[in-house]
Amino acid sequence: MSTRHYLSSLFSPQSIAVVGASEREHSVGGAIFANILNGGFRGRLYAVNPKHSSVFSQTAVPSLETIGARVDLAIIATPARTVPALIEQCARAGIGHALIVATGFAESGASGALLERRVREIARANSVRILGPNCLGILRPEQKLNAAYTRIGAQPGDLALVSQSGAMCSAVMDWAAGDGIGFSSIISLGGTLDLDFGEVLDYLVHDERTRHILLYVERIRNARSFMSALRAAARIKPVILLKSGRHDFSPPHAWTVDHARHDFSDPVFDAAVRRAGVVRVRNIDQLFHAAKALASGFRPRGKQLAIISNGGGPGAMAADRAGDLGIPLATLTSDTGTQLDHLLPRGWQRGTCIDLGGDANPERYRNATLAVANDPHVHCVLVMLAPHAASDPQAIAEALIAAKRQTRTALSACWMGGGQVAAARQQLAAAGIPVFSTPDMAIELFHNIAKYHRNQKLLLQTPGPGQARGVSRPASARHLVEALLAERRKQLSPMEAQTLLRTFGIPAVQTLVAHSASEAMFIAEQIGLPVSMQINSPDIADAETAGGLRLNLDSCEAVAHAWQDIVGAVGKRHPEARLAGVSLAARVERPQARAIRLGARRDPVFGPVIALADNQHSVGGEPALALPPLNAFLARDLIQASPLQALPDLNHGALEKVLAGISELLCELPWIAELAIEPLLLDADGALAANTRIVIDHALAPSGEPYRHLAIHPYPAHLMQHWLIDGKTIKVRPVRPEDANLEQEFTRAMSDESRFFRFMDNIRELPPSLLVRFTQIDYDREMAFIATEVDANGRELQIGSVRYAQTPDGESVDFALAIADAWQRCGLGRRLMTLLIDCARQRGYRAMVGDVLADNPKMLKLVEGLGFSLLPHPDDRSCKRVVKPLAD
């Protein structure tokens, strides 16, 4: 097993060749070569140019193949037409990574797209990994590597910037230089012909120099890879994301929840990154303010904000911006009000903003800040100062710094003005208090960071695909849809759609199909008058437009006439349509019900998306969006994010169950292209789907493993098993975030020897960071199973665990196994390892590896019996490296 990441040769090269290096003015290759040379690069540097014998006093060679030494990275700074041959040269010279600067590929039209496809095919056939094209380059300041086409340098630091735009890289670097902000890495992705966000994020998670990750995103090609890497990174390091293209001015498409024309590409992206636990910001200023705030430990406990100022105007400006962003201002308790009565001038106004008065001194600032910060309703305090004649900005800054030491509530500051307050702002920043010059910037920071901590809670949710009801029936639903697909059907009839909803536990109006006027009358009598009638045809998407809809029919005679009218009207307007009868449904009488709209569609990038909105636009706003899978917590979050959260009489419990059912339906049926329930009726008696439209498409189902159509891998409930060992029933299941207490108790209960064999350390309990890594896993790239039994008191106890995680080489996984002392020597360890090996093999990994202490004979015997080879450890004589190939 290699501990070196497979992208290390790209991002930490020991030798670089620049193809196209020259001393010609405005030469791209020359500028990059000069940057590497002048930046003090510590490795070997080669100029490749058949027209020159030397470049900047460095010997030049005619081709990559004539270098005659190992090259980690080739930087290709020649025109696009030369790139295919140069990638072939890389392959022959044994160069595994290439950075392509040139433009003129897919972004330039059809011929460029063909050229890009040819480069990709050559690279894949020869295992050459590519960064770019249209790539600015790479900067690694601590390694003194400036391999970028830029005139701007960068200081060493702990921020990593990954951007699809070279221009944005330059802009951010220029901004950072003025603020003295340093970087661990600056990586320009360019056209992402090969390497994309997913693999680069994975590298940065392993990079010890990187503490925070900044992303600039323009487009996403592989949502599953992007979301998997983003979620994995955000569990370990704060990720702050800026995306362009929030408004698309191209022709919009329809959204099924209201048939109105909107473009939801950015809201869908926003829904996705909320689930990834990242901070999304709107501009470069916010990007760096968020990074600095997180680095300083700014952690609001919630979203209730209090504002303190020394004047009414500044506080009102901040409150207005808070209102724009939907930030609630805290209502102080009466106890806090009483404390402030003693601190503030007589007659101060109790309100959303606390005005200390223009003569507020440092003591008043400190005491008022502490009083407000200790209020249980307050999660963050914004302290503002306008430089009045009586104010001492630096002394008040010192008072605020002193208050920070005495409270755990998050504090931020806004010292308005210029030169008079500049030194005070520096004091506050040095003390780790986020400080701004305008109220808007301060409020926006709180908004972004508060959302980040909320999103981190969403990241912890690991819903399974089938949590809508106690018992799931996905198999029967799949058979129903497969039968329709076999008939080349695309749209379900009302009866079929309502039946499918009921299969997933969603109450729906009963609908029956009549094939004659007389049959329609009998059905109407059976389900009860009045009824509605609708044409049943796989070729008609909109029954009303086709003349195939009749409502409120209150007699059998009216039903018979309606049957004839519907068949005649549709036959006249659409003579080619296949008619399969007429659907009848009883009129729903629920006068107190709230009608809402619930829909879903297949986003081309992120897969299934759920939309929730008010039916009559009575509360305004766009639909709220969420990606499946959902559980109760995520369903509740979707409701709170929707216009419906303002409705006082909404049956939240019933709606949460319907949302979970829709989530399960979308998870289990990858053929769903569109779904609309219009309306969904909600009252005290529950929910009822009154009218449903479902469109299916056989082309949407991916091949291979389950749930590949989802951007977020659901909890793999299908891997749960029950084993009988020594007469006891053992549950084995993938780990969840809420298993942290089980993991901790399991570790504490192990003997000293067992703990040492597992962790190779005298650890007695798991630190919080390790608990997070053990229980908050990304099922796309790692797996962990726990085995549990139920004790005499009905309490679940963990008795074993086994896990694998992808190694830095990207092709293998390393494993770890721990068994409770009382359950050793009974076969539990062997069965858990067998389960883990099968899981890793199914995921396509080539090998499983691990390190085992040489004086742990039980473990060595176990793995040897499972087909592992026992090898000397390359770095530690006290250990054995054990390896098992997984390829068939």
C-alpha cells in the first residue's frame, strides 16, 4: 500500500518539463517557464523546444522523449493541434501527468470537440492524467512552485483554491495579495477534460498543508463524483464555494410542479451543496471573509441575531439587510432587558436593535455585549460602532475583545468609517473577531456561516432509500413500472399513477377505468357521485387541452354523456392517439384542506429533484428544492425552506410522510422523469393526492450498482443482515452518524490489548475527530459495518466493527477490524471480513491492504486464512503488511 496520493506527482512534482518554453515576448510557455525558474522551484526543470538550444540560460531539448530522465509533470503550452502528439510523447517517455494550457478544444466548436475527444482517448489508453485544457496552471507556494500563466504570485498559507476559471484564480490571488492571505494550493481546472473537482478535492483532503478549501464552480460534469468528494471533504475541512451562473439567460425549461417556465439549474445546485455541508457565498469578498471567520473559530449556535450599535441609523441598516436575507432578530428575555435598564441611558428603546447612545464608552459596550450574549435566545451578536466625536474606536475594540474572552456566543463587529477606525479593525481581526466596514458585509457573513452550520447538520443525515414506511415494497413497484416500459409507455394513466403512490404509502384518490359508457355509470355508482372523468391514453399528456376532461358529474346520465363526449372530442383532435378507456375518480370533499403542489423531475446533472410549493401562490415564493434520499429531518428542512413554512395550519407530520414516500419512490424507480401531485390536500385527517401525473423513461435507468441515478448515495440498507452465532441473533449493518455513542462504548469496553492491536496506540477512548471519521462516512468511497446484539434490558450493544477506506492510490482500500473480547474466537471476525471483502470487490477495488502488529497472531492467522499475503512492512519492523488481490 502506498501512502503517497496518486496525484502527488502532479501537485508536488520533483521534475517538470515545459513544452513550448521560449524567450519570445508574450510566449505562454516562456512565462510559465520563467515563473517556475524565478520562483525557486526545488526540483529539476526542463525546457522542451526543438527551435532553441537554451531558454533563459537553461538547456533546451527537442522533445519529451530526449530528456532521458524521470519527469513527473509535462506542461504543454503549445497550440491545441499539437496536443495529441505530445500526449503520445508523454506516454512513450513514461510521464503520467500533463497540464494543458491551450484553448481551442470543446469550447471552440465541433472541430475542437473532436480534438478534445482524441486527446482524451489517447490519454486514457496510455494512463496519462490531464489537468486542463484552457488551464492557468498550479501554484504551491510553500513548495516554491509557480507553474502558472500569471504575473501574480502567492504567499504560503492554509487555504486551497480550486477554480474552473483561470481569470477567477488571478482575481482571487490579486485580492489575497492585498490582504496578506496565503495559500497551500491554487489549482486551475480549466476545461476538465480529465481531472475534475472530485479527484482534486480528494487530494486536498489528504494534504496536510490545507486547512480550508475554496471552490469556484462554473459547471458540474459528474454530480455523483462531485457530491461524494465534496461531502467527504466537508466532513474534515471547511469548504467555501462560489458559483457563477446563478441566472441563466438561455431559453428556460418547464418545471413540473407548476408548469410555469423557470430555470432551476442554480436552485438545484444550491439544494445539492446544502446537503454537502459547505458554505456557499455570492462574491469574492464573501469568499475570503467566510474563510477567515471559520479559521478564527466563528461558530454561531443558531440563526438568532442581536445587533448593538451606538446610533439608531447603523443598527437599522443592519436590521434591514437581515430582513432581506430572512435572518430573525432575537427577542431578548425580560431578565436581559432588566440588566440593560441598569446599563443604558434612561429611556432607551427596547426593540430589535440595541442603541447604546452616541456617548457609549468602552465599559458600556463591554457590559451590554455580555448581557446580550448571555441571553438564551441569542446565537450571535453584531457589535457596531460609528466614529462619533465621543467614541474611542480602539478602546471600545479592546472592550469587545475582553467580552469575547468571557462568552461562548459568537461575536462579530462592524466599525464603520475609514482612517479613524482602521487601527481598531486591525485589533479586532487579530483577536479573531470578524470585523467589517459596512453593515451589509457583516450581516452577509453571519448569514453564510449560520447556513454553513445548518448545512453541516444536513450533512450528518444518512437516510436510506426506503424510510417512508415501516415496510417497503419497492420490488412490486418496480414490476409495475417495468410492465409499462415493456409496452413502450411513457405516461402513466391516473389510475396507474395513484396506484404507484399508494405502493409507497402515499394516500391517493381511488381511480378506476371504464371502457364503455355503461361501465362508466356502474363505476360512478360504486365510487360515489359526483365524479370527474379523464381520458386514459398513453399518447396524451394534457387531458384538458385534448378535450378529455370533465368535472363534477353528479348523475349517471351525465356520466354516460361525458363518456361519449370525451371519446368523441379526443378522437377528433387526436385521431392517432391510442385510447384505453376513461378514468373516473370521486370528487374529494375536504373543505378545510390546504392544497399544495408537490413535484419531481430529473435534473440532467444532479438526477432526481423534489419540489414543494403552495398551490395558489397565496404565500408567494418559488418552490423549495431537495435531493433524495430524504428522512424526517430532511423533509422537515425542505418544508421550512419552502413558502409553506409561513402557513400556520399546515399538517407537517402528514406532509413529512408524503415527502419521505416520494423520496423512496424516486430512489427505487430510476425511470421516473417527471412527477406532479397537483393538488396534494392536507388537513387534520392527513394527506391525500387528488391528481397525479407521472412520466417514465426507460433510458434513465443506469446500469450497474443500485442508486447510481442519485447524486447522493443513500444509506445502504440493503446490506443489513442478521446472523445466528452461538445461538444469538446478531444484527450487522452499515454504520450511521448516530452510532457515535455505540462506537465510543465499544472502544471503552475493549481490553487494553485489544485496543492496542486495533489502534496501535494506548488509546482509551476515541477523540471527537476520530468518532466523526468512524461514523460519518461517505458510502461511495468507504464502508464500515458494525455488529450489534440486544442486551437483557433491550439496549443495543456494539460487539464488532470492520471498515475499509480508499487509499491514496485510488485503486485499493485499507481495512481495520475490531471484535469485543467476549466475542472473539466464535467466527464473528471472519464473517465480518468476508462481508467487507465482498463489498470492496463489488465496488471495483483491485486490492485490500492493512497493517497488523507482528505480535498479533490471532489477526495474522485470520487474514492468512482469508487469502491475504503476509509481507514485511516497508517502514515498521513491528508490523506486517497484509495484502489481498480482489480482482476476479
